Amino acid sequence: MRDQHARNVLISRRAFLAASVAAVPLSGIARRAHADSNARIAVVGAGAFGSWTALQLRNAGADVTLIDAWGPGNSRSSSGGETRVIRAIYGADRVYVEMVKRAYELWETLDPSLYVETGAMWMHRGDDAYVRSSLPILHDVGFIVDKLSVSDAARKYPQIDFSGVKSVYYERRAGALSARRACGVVRDAFVKAGGRYRTGSVKAGSLGPLRLEDGSSVEADVYVFACGPWLGRVFPDVVGDRVRPSRQEVYYFGTPRGSERYRAGNLPIWIDFGERIIYGIPDIAARGFKFADDTRGEAIDPTTAERKPTQAGIARARHFLAERFPELAKAPLIAAEVCQYENSPDGNLIMDRHPNARNVWLLGGGSGHGFKLSPAVGEMATAAILLGKDVPAQFRLERLRNLEKRKTQFESKD
């Protein structure tokens, strides 16, 4: 039964790709997907990218079916879990900064309760070029970042020990998004707008339509695969191990009884930028103090992995807390999540047509920073699919051919 989900989604790749091109001539696809807003579109994957793309396509008038094996924001997906950071500092990359601005607008239009504003504090142990290079772009786009002296930051946040910190920046508009809940809200908005949602695994089988496990089928003019950590397995020739799922542990520690010091409003989201990038989210909705290490973990099978935290990971977290948040050094671990990143080689997203099937689109490569961008991803993908708009070169599949060294988003934008 290993990788049953991945095998089911494969839908006889070569046969499907050949049939999907043959079933609707390219001229017909162009007419329906560019000029006719009633284009039939199937979106596989109801995580953040897939759900938002389905909603945007439906709002543009397309006839859309959204399919997921386990449901929006499920615990196997890259969009599961309680919260995600939303922030606009992105090094010297204007594309992402502008996407964040648009994402804020779309998140707030959908449901303001999905976002809790906390601000974000960037603490650098060494070179702060990542933030500095972003400042002119942020100013241009309308985001405000304050540089704080270490002594001022220590006075403002006495719960933090700033030992070893060389520079501090405070991003005023930043916060946390409700991840798992948001995926359900987007799916519900999609259905309310007239979209069709199907829970089911795509089954290997005949040419053309997507055959589901229940025996039904979904036929479309355009197919969008937003398969998260499974994208490389679904398309091994085009994507393959260029997208690598990594195991990421997240911990929630209990805060002192009766204390407000670690709750949203009294503590911002924080990023400790050193040899490792450690970050956390203050206590929101009494879930506890969230701790996460951005360092890429070992490879994970998103379908079959046992999602249990490791003692080694917990020990590293406690060592860090003793240094940076000494009052929490002996705080109880009250919850934990094992999720995954879906890492592209350069930390950039993937948004492009399949090179051998012009009516098949691939979305993915969130690389640990994509969730917050998902409304803008859906809007950009919709414009590309229905209007033929270009996508940024850094998202195209072609750039993957010549990448020799794997990087994270933080490294690639320094």
C-alpha cells in the first residue's frame, strides 16, 4: 500500500498527458481558457495554492472542480497545522513583496478573522543584508520597518534575552494566519461561488478524464496540479526530486500561569537570523508559544510518515529557549506538529505549464514560505490560465534545468 496516494494521482502520466492534449485541440483550449470564461478546469489539491486558485478561477467565471484526497488543510499536506507567518521582508525580491501586499488584501477580503496582527521582529546575529536589501522595496510598496537599537528592543521586550544579537528590525505589518482553518474557509467560499468540491483520490486508468476512486470521472479543458509535497512524484520527469519534501517539527510550549508576556499583543512574531533561522509565534488562542526551526529536515514521505516529534528536536528547541527566552527554559511541551516543506532547488515557487501538455499547469514549490502568498498565487495563476498573462521568470520550470546548488529562499535573496 506504500505511496497509494501518489500512484493513484499518477493517472498513467504519459497516457494522460498525451490524451489531455489530444482531447482538446490547442486552438480550442486557447479559445475556451482565454476568451471563454466558462472553461472547464479541474484543480487537483485543496491546499492553500489549489484552493485559492480554484476560488479565483471560479470567481472569473470558469467551471471549476476541486479535488483532494484528504480534504483542505489536512495534516499530511503542506498547508496543515495551526498557524503560518505572514511578513513582507523578502530581501531584494520585489516580486514577493508585491505578492505579499496583494495577499494581505485578499486575505482580509475573504475573512479578516483568519489574520492576527502581531508585528515581526527580526534579530540578526551577523550580517543583516537580507533585511537591509528589502528596505527600499518595502518603502516603495508601502510597508514600514523600524530599525531598533538592541538596548531599546531589550527594554521593550524584557522576556527576550538579546545576547549575541547585532541588529534588530521591527516589521510593523506582520502576523499570523490560521492555516488549516483558512484552507477550509477558502474551500467553502469556492463552493458558495458555485464551484464543485470532490473528496477523492485520482485513480490510474484510461486516457482523458480524471478517474476517481469512487468510479466517477472529471473531464476538463485545463488541469491544474497543486499537489504540494506529491508534485515531484506525480510528475517525475518534469519535476521529480527537484521538489523535495523535508520533515519539519513545530513545538508549542506552555507559558507561565497567569502571564500575558508571551501572548499576541505583548510579543511579536520573532525571527532569530543566525547560522540557523529560528522563528516563533506568540500564544494565539491559548495554543501555546510556537517554536520552529527553518533548517531543512530529513526527507519525508508525506503519505506514510509517522508524525511524532523527536527527542533530539525537542532538546534543540529547549536549548534555544534557555538562551533566548530563559523564562521558558523549563516550560512544558503542550503540543507538537510534524509537517513538511516542499522545497524547490532555489526556494522559489513553481507556476508553469507542463512542457509537453499546454493545458496542464503545475503549482508548487512553496518551500516553507508559500502559504501567506497563496491568494496572490491563485490570482496570478488565474490570469495566466484564462488570460495568457506571463508569470515571473523565477517561477518557471525552465530555470530548474541549470541550478547546481540548492538554496533556501533566505539564501537566494541575500
